[in-house]
Amino acid sequence: MDYWTLYKDVWNFHKKYSKVRTDDAYWEAVVSESNQIAKKYGNHKFAVALLSAVIAELERIYKEMMKNADTGV
């Protein structure tokens, strides 16, 4: 396992999708690209865990955006 390349790939993935959007095309791209990265590393548990953590953070931001949109903040 090349951890440093994995970290770089996950960092680039996180950076690319850090400006969370609400449209379906954004989320489809997130899922598709995360699957590609996981596959690149043979679905290694560590790679999947890193990607899952990033996706969880993107989802947290999305939910916060929706909450703020509902309250008008």
C-alpha cells in the first residue's frame, strides 16, 4: 500500500468536492470518483475508510446548508 499516494488522491478528491453543492450531478460525481479511487487501491479498508470520512464531512456540510436554508440564515 502506497499510503502517501493514497493520501494525495484522497486530499485531491476532498479539495475538488469541498464546495458542496445540492444538485444530483455533484453527488453522482462524488460517488463515482470515490468508487474509482477505492478501486485503484483494491478497495483496501484504509482507503475506503478515508474516502468514507471525506464523504461524511461533505454530507455534514450539505445538511448544515439545508438547515440554514430552512431557517433563512
